[in-house]
Amino acid sequence: MSASRAFPAHPTEHSQPSSSGRGWDGSVITQFTNCRLLRHGNLMWGDLWINTNTGLIIEYPGIPAARIIDLGGCILAPGFIDCQLNGAFGFNFSTIMDDMSEYAGLLDTVNAKLVQTGVTSYLPTLTSQQNEVYHKAIPFLAPKPHRTLGSSSLGAHLEGPFLNSDKCGVHDVSVLRVAESFHDIESVYNIDKIPAGCIKMVTLAPEVVLPGSQIIEKLKHAGIVVSLGHTKASYDVALKAVRSGASMVTHLFNAMPPIGHREAELTISNIIIPVPGTPLPYFGIIADGIHTHPSAVVLAHSVHPNGLILVTDAMHVLGLPDGTFPWRNGTQSQSSITKTGWRVTKTNVAKNGEKKEVLAGSAVTLLECVNNFIGCIDRHDLSATMTRQQWISNLIAMALRAVTETPADMLGLGHKIGYLEAGRNADLVILQDVATPSGGVGLTLKSVWKHGAMVHTS
């Protein structure tokens, strides 16, 4: 936050004469000026140029831009990336219908609304389901080869059914599986019959994968990120999985044992602690104030700041009013979940008739997670070696990095999205930093750009 621009003005725009600001091919160049750019985990003053014809970020073109947009000190960051989204605005991605052309239309509606929250790319997530759901839904979740003005799927995130039944949360136990060979993975997901790229990430519990099956290695070889989650894995089992190629942990601290402090008690939650000779996995954090206490967020970030990725784990009730809504959950076609603010729960009934409320994802947006993360870290002020102004600037950059650069790196897509560098997609968010009633800082969304076109403004 700049001392001279603590509360940025509204962006303003002016145009150059029509003969200027065009490339040799007639492309229109837009320049963003007077802004703070998120670059490699830091906020820095600078300008950014985009080619609106190609939809890409470009280097300084050497000629005046056709459009110059003065952002009045606002923050310019890459569009947000959500790596775990189960649905939104009334559509559950794990839903299939007799006429699957309806699925495509509902997905387009979600994409058009989701981009208005600042999420320009995401992994549509399918929970533990019967094989038919995967076979029918996954092809619709492939990245589209052409430019779109809504949020873009980067490929499916398959959270199940290879999970530990003791840590499955609200997942339907009856559809959970053990993977004895890669053939089990292929048959459940129909991998050999779908185009490459349809599946981007798979969450599995390493202890339900048969040792020696090389399933993790084969998934990685196929370009699929392996994430560890819904697991009771010991530290040693998790460590072996990481050394085999697993590079992510799904919603750290949730649906897994807590961190242990004695050798016999070490768990998968210890896996984010550096070990010589072993790559550190990335990890997702649901910063909704419900799934993860602020102190746990601070702990995880302090231990492995470069690996933290903010995710929503949002359900189809995101964007809907509070209430109880139907939810397809494996074989439980008549199941339902209840939304109360950001909290989403399902009522489980034990064999003895006892009812218990269980968390069932969230109803939080990624920008709300960003602001919650800022609040978590700021309440444990670590700015002893810097001014308050410097601390706030670093804090905002930390939070934005966790929804842009870091998830892009984890997915191996940093050459396309997540960075404000030449050649990347011009998927952008413009944000204003404002003081909160508690004396902290928060971010509000001013506008969203997709492939060089403004698709939302507030």
C-alpha cells in the first residue's frame, strides 16, 4: 500500500488517435499505468501492456498504446485460479442427466458467473462417484482450445473414489475403492477413452494404493497432478508417495490426522516440513475461518510459504441464498446439504439413529479466502523488521501469490497463466486495497479481464 495512495482512485481511461497503438497486423494495444503489479510474490509499481487481438500480455511495444487505462494506484494481478471447486451457482459438477447437452449449458452459466468473482481459471472437481458419472462428466471438463470470456476449466480434479473410508468426510463410503493396479484407475475414470488433458489432478489416499503398482508414477507421467488427501497415511507412507511423484496435498489439516511431534506419531500433516533430499509438496488451505483456524493457517504458511495454495472447496450452493439444497453424493441420489453463510453441512445418521452435522465443502469465494488469509497473517503481525506500510504490501502479495503464481506453478501452467509476464494470457484482476473496520486491510474487486477483454466491472 503506497503512502500517497492508501485508498486508490477509480481507474480512468483515455484513447490515443486511431492511427496509433496498433501493431503491424492491426492489433490494438492497451496499456495499464499507475498501478502496482504482482510480480513473483511482490507488489511493484509499473505498467503493463496487452494485445487485445491475441489476448496476451506483451512487452513494451515501443509505440504509444491505443488505450491507456490509469488505474489510480490500484493493484493489477493475474486472474485467480481455484484448484478445488465442486460446483457453484446451483450446478454440482458431479451431476449427470439423460441429455448431457444440458451439462454443457449449465457449465457455461457457471463460467459466466464465476469469472465475476475474479476466478478466471479453475479445476472443476468431481467427488467420489459411481463410474458412470466420471465417464459422462469428465469429457465436458476438458480445457477449451478457443478463447472464452468466462472462467476456463483447466481440466478435472477428481477427488475420489480412491480415499480412506475412515477419513472420507461426506463422501459416500459405498463407492470408495482400493487401487491395486493402474487398470483400476483407468477403468474408473475411463482414461484410455477420453482426450488427453481432460483430467488435471487426482486426489487419492496413498495407503489405498497397492505398493509397487506405480500408480502415482504413471499418473504423473500422464501429466496428471497427484494430490494426497482424505487419508490416514503415516508420515513415512506420505513421504514415499511424494518421492514417487505426488506433488500436492488436498485441503491440508482436513480429512487427515493432525501434525505429530513424536516419531511414532508423525502423520501426513507433517509432510510440509522440509526434509533434505525430498521435494516439498504444495498444499491447499481452505481459509474460510471454518475448516482451518487462523493459527493453523499461520503455521502452515510459516513452515512452507512457497507451497501454500488457497482453495475454496466450494459446493454448488455458492452464490445461492441460505437454505437446504439437494445434492447428488455417490449412490445417495436423495442427499442434501445446508448452507448457512459460508458454512455448508450435511446431516449424517448413525446406525443407532444419532444425527451428526459434518462439513460438506464451503460457500466461500476465492477473494473472500484471500481476505481471510490476509486477516489470519496480519493478526499475528510478523513485521518487526519492516514498517507497517511495507508489511501490508508484503501481506497482500503473499495472499495474491497463493491464488495466482503458486497454483499456476503447481499445475505446470506458469508459462500460460498466473503471471504478469509477456506471452501469458491477459487474464487479469484489478483490486483496490481498503481499510477494514478492525484496522486491517482487505481487497475489493474493481474489474476482471479475460483474454484481454474486460468481462466484469463493479
